[in-house]
Amino acid sequence: MILPRLLRRDRDDYPCQQFVEVVTDYLEGVMSPTDRARFERHLARCDGCDRYLAQIRRTIELTGTLTVADLDELGFEARDRLMGAFREFHAAP
Amino acid sequence: MSCVADVAADYADDRVLVEALRRGDEAAFGWLLERHHASLTRLARTYVATAAAADEVVQETWMAVITGIDRFEQRSSVKTWLHRIVANRARTKGVREHRSVPFGSLADEIEPDQPAVDATRFRASGRRAGAWSSPPTPWDEEPEARLLATETRSVIEAAIAALPPNQQRVITLRDLEGWDATDVCNALDLSETNQRVLLHRARAKVRGALEDHFEDERS
């Protein structure tokens, strides 16, 4: 398997359909150097995949602008109760 | 430690925080509540059926922290420890509620392979089989304001809410809260590979939702 792939080294035979499935491996830095080189070779030649990767990066960025919903905030009452429990625990002999 | 005002900032340092909690420093506990309560509640909700059940899990967790901080061995960060307690307790409760099967955490992993992008977007045959037939159109032309619009955010929120629970947890901790992969694996008891697969699927779906949204706006 390895040899024929090496022989065709500069041919871009990476199907886009396969590219989109390894984007996370690429971003997480878990690709072998060979796979990474092959991935980047395709990326340099394919506008669609270049755009796809850019959109995944944008998605990550945009998701990072969200905040945990306000409704999950601790109510005053619950906070008082927990602070009370903490105080009591440490006041106990 | 000479200046009281400096102390609060130091709680971000786990050693300082744990020491303060053991001493009964109320400001430290208050800081911890502020910092993690919302995230813990959000996590709990992905395991149990009702908001009340999730609140209960988180309350129990805080009580466990109050009484158990002395036994905390600091092999992980406080943040990971807290989320791990919530995940474990909520999982048990979820099973009891029949929300999930005993192997609930595996349910997402064994769901059939879902492609990151629908197969119809690629050429099915010919010399260039697997190449884009309908490639993504650029978002770069989208004005920055629109990308950051409230509407865009609700699209992402909705897309995340629609994900299977395991994917929801992973993308929330990784991309929304900015955790690293190792902490997420520890908190949720996932292998590195599974964490990555779940993240991959989750991001692909959120991207797809954004793509649909921007396309609707254009037409």
C-alpha cells in the first residue's frame, strides 16, 4: 500500500469526501507527518476543501463567542444555602 | 499574601484555591461557585431528563466538594474534578430515570457513521469520484456584524442542542468553554479517539447549520 502511494507522491489523489472526514485529526495535530503532508498538498490545490477548513475554523471561533446561558446561573437562594453549608462545615468542631 | 485584594486573583491557581477551601475561606468557595456553577448545570442537563434533576445533581456535587475537599488528591485540576463528579452522579441518575441505557455513554459512539458532509455534495462516480460537486461557498463575504449577530449565535445554540448528548458535552467543553482535549477526556471518561470522533461530528453539524443559515439569508 505504501509504495504505490509514494510513487505517486506529487499527484493529488485525495478525494474531498475523505478530506472533510480527517479535518479534526488535522486540527488536533494527531496526523502522521506523511498524512499531514498529503492533506496539506490537497489543501493547497482544492478551493472547496480550503473553504471547508476555513469554515470549520470559523465555526470553532464563533462557538467560542457563546456564553453559558444566563438561566444556568446560581440563584441567590441556592447560593446562600451553599455558602451556609460551607460555613457550617468549617465551624463544626 | 500580604494584600487581601490580591488573594481573589490567586484562586485561579489550584494550589492556592484548594488550600483556601480547606481553611474554610468563604471567598474561595464563593469564587468557585461563580466560576463553575453554570457550566456544571449545563453538563448535568445533558444526562438527566429535567432541569430540577440537573440542579439536584449540581447541589449534591457542591455538598460533596464542601465535605470532600480534604480528600481531593489534586491529580487533576479542580475544574476537571468538579465536572467529573457531576458527570458521574448525573450518569447514575440518568440511568435510574431511564433517560439512557446503562451503556448510554456508548450510544453516540455506535450510532451509524454519519458523514461530516452529505454524500450528495460529492461526485458519486467517474475519474473524480469523491471530489466536490457542490463545494462550500465562502463565508468571508459575510459582513463581520452578521457573523456575530444574535441570530447567528442562536443558530449555533440550536445546532448544539440538537446534537446527541455526548457530542453536546464535548463541543461545549472544547469549543464553547475552551478546554483542552485531555481535560475533556478525564472529565467525561472518554478515550482520546472517542473524544475526537465526537468533536468531529459535532463541529461538522454546527458548520452545516451555519451554512444553511447563511444560504437562507442570501436567497
